[in-house]
Amino acid sequence: MAGHRLAAPETLGISTLAPGHRPPEIPSGRPMSIRVLLLDQSEHTFHLTDQSSGRVLFEMVCSHLKLIESDYFGLEFQSQLSK
């Protein structure tokens, strides 16, 4: 199954996490944990709320990786539910 891209860049040529930029505030809501598998096959869990957007998660991942040029990256959702 093909994945779905989350938080694709809204504008090209602008780094999402330029020096001094911090991820947006996490909106209020029920807490939830999102497990992200990184390209080096390591996993990291991010804590958000059910009202958080994919953009918030993407910026949290970029911040965790200290990634400045985030225009070339994205997240992909893959469901592991059997049909």
C-alpha cells in the first residue's frame, strides 16, 4: 500500500526550522503518543494531543533531528491494520 504524505511543505525554499525557530505549541486535547520510524530504522515516540496537526508532528521530528533544511523531507503514514 502506498503511504500518505503528511505535512508537505507549504512553500518551497524556506527552511521549516530556521535557527531560532521552534515547533508550534501543541493544542489542548487528549494526549496521544505517535511512534515514528526514522530512516536509520530507529524509533522515537512523540507526545501530542488528538487536536495536533501533521505539521506539528513534522516540526517536532525535524527539531528532534536538528534538521534545518526540512524542505526535502516529509512523513509517511503506513497503516499496519490487516484487511
